[in-house]
Amino acid sequence: MFEGGHFPYWIFIFLMMTGLYVVISRDNLIKKIIGLNIFQVSVIMFYIAMGEVTGGTAPIEAEGVTVFSNPVPHVLMLTAIVVGVATSAVALSLVVRINEAYGTIEEDELREVEREEEA
């Protein structure tokens, strides 16, 4: 684990709650995507921190080595980063398309436009 005890985990929790707050409290679609990215980064950092083994080495069999670090969490988070970048790109392209179609990226204004179209 980290030398600082549980302090890094409090940082991860703070980042998670910050990302969640941004997603919930903002009406701007770009800000919501940024909040989701902050949340995602905090989860990735948390998993990488959990995969660390004190005194562990790379999982290569060598004489005298008994403690190994598991590379699977790190590999999974590398995949999560790639998926997150692709998801963010799709979300941003959708926001651009929404802006072209409706002239705004504010959620409350989009709801008003939808109500006007229904009437």
C-alpha cells in the first residue's frame, strides 16, 4: 500500500464526489462530460492503487522472489482508459450535433425546445 496510509484513498473519494457533483449540478452538456471524466479518472486511480503490492515485483519467476504484483488491475485500467477516451469522443461529437440542431447545449433550454416542438 501507499506509505501515506489511507490518505490517497481520501483523494480518490474527493475526486469521485467532485465528478458526481459536476454531473448532477450542471446543465451544460460539456461540463457534464468533464464531470464524468473526473469520476472515471478517480476510479482508475483507485484501482491502480489497489493493485499495488508492498514489496512485490513483476510476475516473472526468479530465484528468491516470493511476492509478486498482479498486473491484471493495471491492464484492465489501461483498457478502461481507451474506452473512456472513445466514449468521451462520441459524447463530444453528439454535443456538437445537438448544438448544430438546436443551437444550445444547455439542458434546460433543450427541454424548452422539446416542449415547444410537442405543442
